Amino acid sequence: MENGDQLLLAQSLADAQAGKAGPDDWDVQFSGLDPASKLVLEIDRGDIGSTQVTVFNYLGNTPVPVKTFRWAELRWS
């Protein structure tokens, strides 16, 4: 966790340049959210490859994928 509200998923530059996947699995429980509000996820990434995030619903016996987000663009200021 960084800054109390950011997850940092990092991969070494050497692994990224070699095309190695850098998977990280995180179990995050969101509680106390207002059901009428939106949950906003933002992906910031480096210049190599892409980042993929899949959100699962764990309320039942088996996790169910809700949505997958993939980002491969570069965002320039």
C-alpha cells in the first residue's frame, strides 16, 4: 500500500525488457462503500508492455470475474 489508497505493483526493468510477466495477486476487501457511488480504479504504468487488472466478486462460494481492465497506452502530461 502507498499513500493509504494506492496499490503498488512493481516489476524490475530487466524483467520487463525481457518480456517476462510480472503477475501479482491481491485480495482487497472494499467495505463501507456507498452502493450508490462509483468505485474508480486507475492504472498508472511504465513504458513497457501492459497492465491487466481483473475485479472478482467473492460474495459467493466461488469468485466470479466482474470486469477485466487492460491498459497498454502511455499517458503524457
